[in-house]
Amino acid sequence: MPEHSTWLTLLLAYMRETLDQNASALGESVVGHHSPTWRSFEPLFAALFAASIVIFVALRTRSRLDRVDEAVIPEDRLTLRTFMETFLAYFYDLAKSVMGPERAKRYFPLIGTSAMFVFFSNLMALIPGMPVATSHLNITLGCALVVFVFFNAYGLSAQGSAYIKHLAGPVWWLAPLLFPLEVLSLCIRPVTLAVRLMVNMAADHIMLGLFLSLIALLVPVPVMLLGCLVVIVQTLVFTLLTCIYIGLATEGHDEHAH
């Protein structure tokens, strides 16, 4: 992305000297061996900005739900509370359809938080001059690694040693072949999550910026409509894959609940 493409870039430029000093202490990147610069901090601050939006929305919605007398009465217009109720109810139903109601309720804090962070990060792509955290591989890979760590932890917690044993296959003599393949398959999952989300959001943000730079009125409208679709679809795909991975890792657990 070009310099000064967002307000965050302009803000960080005032701290350029300090950020350059901190960046030099980080060393080279693992992939490509590139030396970081002050602009390398932009995705991190963009992610913190998106996280602060998620926390603000969550606290605001929670404060409305704490008023029991008002919370039981449905609101007759679109508000932040009704939007979040609809948003989270949709993804809860999605999780329930993948893994059943018991596991969906248990693991929904991770699923719902992932959906909210990805959605609000993606939504920034529709606002000119706003930083888009999910258009950077560092952030999407971080999100994917969080999901990777948690769904493996959930699997170990739910199934114990059986979670490791199933990686070796149904019969012992296939273990030398299947175990490396299963481990490789597990390790590929966060990569596919990260790259798919990053590529789609980066392309959407660049296309919208190009059209806005040509003609700022009317022409970008079709692109923005397409961008809305991209935001929704990418949030849905990321959350759906998260549900599937958690469902596969904890499969066979909670069968006593049915």
C-alpha cells in the first residue's frame, strides 16, 4: 500500500524515529528475511483499533442487556443491540448446525469473538482512509494461530490421548504413513485461514481505493456493494472453518448430552 494511505499511517509518521528504533531491534522477518520499518507497526495498531471497536460494542451491548426490564422487550428499530443480537444469533446457529447445541454453547466465546473481530476489521475496508487489519498476513496469521491453538486444546481437553491416537489412523501399521500426513493437515489449516482472508481483503481494499482515486462519486458504488459482499462472505468463511475445525477436534464428545 502507498505511504499515507490511511489516517493511521499519518499518525504513525509522527513517531517514525521511535518506531524505526524499535523495529530495528526486532531483527529480520522469518519469511523473506526483510528488515522491519516503522510501517511494520501499522497492521498491529490497526488490529488494536479493531479490537477496541469490538470491546466497545460488546460493553455497550452488555450494558443494554443488563437492564432486564428493557432487555426482554424487543426494540422496534435497528439499534446496536438488535444488530448484535441478530449477528451473534446467526453465528451461534451456524456453530450449532456444525457441532450441536452443547458444544456450540461451550465453544461459542472463541467463535463469536473471531466473527466479531474479523467482521469489524473487514468493515474498515469500506471506509476510505481507514486501516484494514485483515489485509495484512501478520494479523490474519495471528488470528488463525489463535484458532489453531484453541481447537487443538479443545480436542485434547475433550478426548485426551484419543485425540492424538486418531491422528495415527485406525490400524497401527498405517501410523508411520498417516501420522505425518495428519499433522501436516493440521498445520496447513491456519495457513489456509490466514492467506484466504488476507488476499481477499487486501484485493477488496486496493480495488476500492483505485476507484475512489478515479472518481469519488457514483462510480465506486458498485465496488462498495461488492465490497459489502466480500466482507460478509469472508467473515462467514473464517467463522465456518473455525466451527468445522473445533467440531472435528471435539467430535464424539458430549454424546451423553443427547
